Amino acid sequence: MKRREFLKTGAAAGRLTASEGFEYAFNHIARKDGVCVGIYAQKAIDQIRQNATYTETLTPR
């Protein structure tokens, strides 16, 4: 998916799943870049754990 197509999906509005967002991000950034992820406070621990799993799964070692 190209950047323009991605932006049209409304990712910031939650129209992509978390895994789709992480996959897109890690496929389109340089190794030295970072990703900033928002977390819903009431589910913070589960979301942090899930975000770490996505990162570990989608990034090369």
C-alpha cells in the first residue's frame, strides 16, 4: 500500500487494525526510524504487551 492510499484509509481514525498499522509502518520506515504509538489508558498493559509483540514479529533481527 502506498502512503497516499494508506492516508486515505483513515488509519488515525481506527479504520485499520493495530497489526495492519504496525505492518505498514515497519514496511515503510528506515531501520533507524522510530514509531510513536498511542495507548488507551484503561487497557495500557495489554496494549503495551501487544505492541511489543507486533514490533518483535514485524522487524528483522
